[in-house]
Amino acid sequence: MDVVAVPAFNDNYLWLIHNGRHAAVVDPGDAGPVLAALQAKGLTLAAILLTHHHADHVGGVVELAGRARSAEFPAIPVYGPARERDRIAGMTVALGQDDKVSVPQLALELDVIEVPGHTLGHIAYHAPAAGLLFCGDTLFAGGCGRIFEGTPAQMLASLARLASLPGATRVYCAHEYTLSNLKFAAAVEPGNADLVARIKAEQAKRERGEPTVPSTIALERGTNPFLRAGETEIVRSLQNTGRLKEFDEVASFAALREWKNTYK
């Protein structure tokens, strides 16, 4: 089984999981690139997996589902978050915490993890046997999503759920934000040697025209400030810049997220 990045828009990654014959697509915000990738690789679409309702993640669902009603593809399920069912056209299977998804054509088994914060119904898909995590806009390489609908406490708890997964788990997020995220990380935790090394490695990938995604849970634990909001140097940075008075994990995380919102 292979996972292929399908670039879309300015910085989105639509993820195609395939075995050379069949494929599932994660967050197809645009049908065109997905259809082109399926045709180029000779794949038949078996499932659509959605993490949340934002247009750049679901915009291609109706067209892809329409193709599924034609002779080109067999009928396919469209999985998505139960809490956002009314906001996603074309979704056929609503999912919540601890639900399971099976894509038999790929021998792919996924656990559903509710990760509210970016949106209230956001979910992630974890494939324990394959060591894969598709987390949409909750956890980014070196960062996390903006809190549009939830609260800092919800987002912190969601990130903690993802951070508790095995360290070797490969993290497939939905955007190429890594270098800007790591620039911010270096500003708040400049003494992190692992972070310095990561920045060099990720810069080299981009210079070669390669994606910086996937990362791993272990790499995120060691270098992502939003999984490290209680670390001494990060707390000190927040306090020294007047963003935090007394330490509290949620307050520290909220201050960190607010700082990132305006960081340039």
C-alpha cells in the first residue's frame, strides 16, 4: 500500500492511498487533480474520507460521487464527521469517536478519532496496522490548525490524543505549511537542537521540490511547539514577551496559538 500526495490549490495535499489497483482519497477539495491521478496510475476509486467541512477539503466530493454513479467507478462510500453532516454535501457515512472504517479493496482498517478545535466536528483517521494518520487541519508538520470553531482547551486535548499515538506513526496533514511553522517554532524555542536539525532537513526537501509531509508523531513531539506548550523554554518565551503571566497549560497553549496567528 502506498500513499501519494496530490497537490491542489496553493498548498493543499489531497492524499491518495492505493495498492496499484484501488484507491481511497482523503479530503478531495478539488476533483480534477484526483481524477487525473487515478487515471495516470490506472486506479479505481474505492472510498472518500473527509476530516472536516471546509471547502478546500470537500469541494470535489460531489463530482467524485457523481462519477461513482456512472459506469466509470463502482458505488463508493463517502465517510465524514457526524457532527458536520449537514455541512458536507455528498457524505453517506457519518462517523464519530471510536468508529471503525474498513476499505476492503485496500485491506485498510481505520480508527476514527474526534479532534475538535479547528472545527467542532473535525475527525482524524488512524490506521494502526499501517502506522498512518490522516489528521486534516488539526496537527500540521511543526504546527497546528487555527481554532475557528472550538476552544483552546478542546484543541489542546485533540492534539494530546494524536501525540499519544505510537512515535513511528506517519502524519499526513493537509497543507504544506512546514517551513513557516518551523520558523515560528524556532522563535519560541531557539535552544531546541532537534528543531534546528529539522529545519535544515525540511529546507533541503523544499529546495529539491519535495513535500515535507509526512512527518512522524515522534518528530512532532520533539519539535512542534503546540505539542510542547509546557516546556520551560517555550513558557519562558511567552512570559518574556508578555503573553503569559502565570503558567497554566491551556493558557500557555492559547497564548502560543494567538502568537502564531500574527507571527510573520
